[in-house]
Amino acid sequence: MGTFATMADLIRLLPDSVANQIAAGEVVQRPASAVKELLENTIDSGANDVKLIIKEAGKILIQVVDNGCGMSECDARLCFERHATSKIQTADDLMAVRTLGFRGEALASISSISQVELKTKRFEDEIGTNVHIEGSEFISQFPVSCANGTSVSVKNLFYNVPARRNFLKSNTLELKYIIEEFFRVAIANPIKNFSFYNQEKILFQVPSSNLKQRIVNLFGSPYNQRLIPIEQNSGLINISGYIGKPEYAKKTRGEQYFFTNGRFMKNPYLHHAVENAFQQLIPTDAFPTYFIFFAVDPKSIDVNIHPTKTEINFQEIKSIYAILNASIKQTIGKFNISPTLDFDLEQSLNIPQLPENHPVKQPTITINPDFNPFEKESKMQAQMPFSHLTKTQSDEWKKFFEPDPSLINLPERNPTTCFQVQNSFIVTYTKTGIAVIDQQHAHERILYEQFLNKSVEQPNGSQKLLIPQTVKLAPDDALLLKEWLNYFRELGFDLAEFGKDSFVIHSSPSSLDTSNLNEIIESVLENIKISPPDIKMKYNQILAKSFAKRLAVKRGKKLKQEEMDSIREKLFSCLVPDLSPDGKPTLVMLSFNDLTKKLKI
């Protein structure tokens, strides 16, 4: 004990400024995180008119202005303290929270890594108050003349944490993330007015409306015809909202929204319930659109499992999965999107009526008096070996020794170097052995190197379109395409902006099918999203890989002989013929030496 008593104390409390910065690392990961927290505060304030003002993708300024309840002079100062909240007084309150921001960390975290100015005024007050805080340090508070409600200006985000600021992406990509957060709040609150200003220009202005009109205002007029309503009420959960018609499924996964008690949330398990309901109605590489709202007892969920509160735990998750899946299938059937059965009709009694005066004939049967049930067995036992089988019998035996024609695409001409198995693999031979080629991975490698060669040399492999095509994208995809525009041009595209969220294409790479460039662009953008830039990989390599994955022939596609021969020849001409752009094997080799050993020749 004496030795322990003389040791220096090692544990000490963190200063508030450091604790706030640690919390900020969880809550505020990028400008979009601050936007989310500030917008949610406006909803809790009861505001019906909200303005979001952004400069330099939120790095220089994020300002949110609302006409909500405002704050008193004391509350305006207290709201920047950690765990300051108006919603929780006891631990039981945590499980019954219906509002959005409740942990009291948002403003404290934001103010620890930025310069914050808050102006606020309650309706009943004659004058408002102004609070200025920088890096968790209180600077000033004084009376100010301002409108009812609250205005929060966040300037120079991460100014005192340069390492985190350096990890931010380009302005285009950071703005895309901000738009995503804006959409999530705007969709969840259609009865409120929202305005979004970027670089002092209006980007979105959506008036108070119903849910469907809000979706149309944000994503464009075509959605007016693409959506069908879903509604299901039960004792466990109430489901409402809209799903997209299967024929309008997109190649990007952008328009997928779950909301629980007015809060945007992500749940892979419930997302699978939606995908399962759309199975066999949309292509395997397409994504269903949905805007689905859940209303549940707050005590049956836990929203406090993640700092940003975008993940939610449900007590009865398996039951909710079943209800959601059944509701979507019912909705699809109700609106005659897929074939349905009439279960009210007894099929066994649905007997067609005979025409009037139709002659009635007595049923007859034909009997072969010479039939001997033992004759076949005795004859077969007396037969000689295979060489003496009749042609019909020989064909029957071939089924056991010859490949199933449905699984093998046999050569169309002779001589040939390869054939297809299971519409997925190309079997060929080389000087040293037999090769089994994965047609999808092989074609990805071929296209990848072709696109890279075009970008390295010159984009002269372009085809001029007889009629320029206009590509219409979702707002966040349009921003992503703007960022990658120069790299698309390097690969042979001649395209330019053409109005809001639209682009016009005058020419495209010669290897592209131009019948649906909109779908191709969407699919490539989706591949870019799910494979973020690698430090070791250049942008043109990422884009070339994305195009290769989108355009390569897929497993299950039956190939013509010339297509098989082309893949074989071009694969062995590649710089890296044995690996796909993702590093997966393109072929398996079986040498003649191995064959000799295995067959014990």
C-alpha cells in the first residue's frame, strides 16, 4: 500500500474542449454530418420554413435558418454544452423519444471544430440574442435584432483539426453528401417548406406538399408516373409510402429510403425484405426504388445504437420483415404490375361448355392383344454388348456418356478452338494444356485494357451519334458525373451539361451499345460509388474498370462461335490475361502432363 500511495496519479478528466472534439469525431465526420444535425434541430423546433445555405461544399459556411420556436437568452448559451437537451430527464425517457436530436451533443461537437454564430428569438420576446463560439471557447453573447426563429452559421469547419480537413473529398463529392442529407430531411417532412442555396444560387426550393409531390419536386416530374402507394396497418407496425414500379428500376441504388417515426434510417435486413419482394421482377443488376415510412411504438426500438442515429434496432425485426415483404408483394399485385391469380375462382370447376348440338361420342380404348409385359425384359437380357444395340437404343445410352446439349454450346463450325459450357465457361486448348475461361471475368479484363489504352493514347475510338442523346440523372448522380466528366471524355465520350441534372452526349466509345446510354451511365456511376478511389489506382483506371464491369458479357449468356473465339484470342493478348480488373482468376489451366498423370497414361 505504501508503494501504491507514492505513485503519481495517472487518471484525469479531459478538458471540455478535448471531450467535445472526440464527440465531434463520431457525430461530425464531414460537412454533411453538420448539415444533418442542424436540419434535424429545425424540425424539433416546430419550424415550417427552413433555409440551408452552403458555400464551398460546407467547408467555408453552413448556415441553417428556420422560423421555429427560437430560444431564450439562457437556452441559447446552454445549448452548446455537452448533454444539454430538452427531451430527456430520466433514463426511461431515452426509450420514448419521438424527436430527432436528443442527446445534446450536436452543437457542442460542431462548435468544437468550427466558428459558430447563433442568432435566435422567441415569438414572445421583443429582442433576440447572439452567441459566438470558436473551438468550444465562448467568445461573446449580446442582444440582437433578428426574426423569430433561429439562425446557426458554422464557418471554417475543421479549421483547428487540419488532419481531418485533409481527409475531405472534392467539393463536388462533399456537396453530393450534403444533398443526400437534405433530401432525407425534406422527404420526411413534406408539409414544411425547404430551400437550399449553394454558392448564393438556389439549388432546390420545395414548397409544402403531400409526400408524392415532395418526391416529384426533388427527383423530377417522371416520378409522377413511376410510383405506387403502399400502406399496411397492423398492431405491430404501420407501413406507408411509395415504391417504384419494377419497370423503372435503376442501375443506381440512390432512391432507397426508410423512415421510422419520421427519422431516416438504414437497415440491411429490412432492405433485403424489399429486394426479395422485387425478385424476378427486375434485372439482377438493378435496384428497386422505395420511400417507406414505419410508425412503431418508440419503446419497441432503440435509436441510440450509433452516434449519427441512422441505425435502429427493432425488437420484432423478423415479424416486421415478413409484414414488409408481404405488403410490397400485395401492392405490386394490387396495381397489376405482375401476373396475379384469382383465388376466388375454383379452378377445378372451370369446365368449358360444349357448343350447342355437339355430338356425344362414347369413350373408347385401344388394346394390343399381342402385348407381353415380360417380352422387353427377356429381349434386353438376350442383347449383345453396346456395339450390337439398335440406333434408338444406342441413342438412349449416349445420354449417359455425352454432355447435356442444354449445358454445352457445341461448335458451329469445324475446325474450332473452343466451345461453351453452361453458357458461362469457354473451354479451349493451348500448346501445353486445356484452359477453362470464365467468360465474364475474361471479358472484363479485355474491356478494361481496351479502355485504358484509349485514355493513354487518344480518344479516337469514338462513334458519332446520329442523334445526340440526353441523359437525365438524379441530383447526386449528376454531381458525381460532373466530377468525373474529364475522365469520361478521356475514354471517348463527348458530353456536356445540358440543363439541371442533364447531360447531352454527342459521341461515345466505339465499343458501346448506344441504345440506352442513360442506363450505362447510371450503372457506371454506381460502380464508382461502391468502389471508392484507391490511393494506388488512378481515376481513369477506376472508370475503365467500372465500364468493363458494366459492359462485359455475363455468365449465363449463350455466345456465338465468333464471340468465343474473339474472347479467347483477345484474352491471351492482354498484358495480364489471368486476372480480372478486380483481381479474380479469368481462367483455370490443366496441363497435358497433369492429364497424363491423372488418367495414368
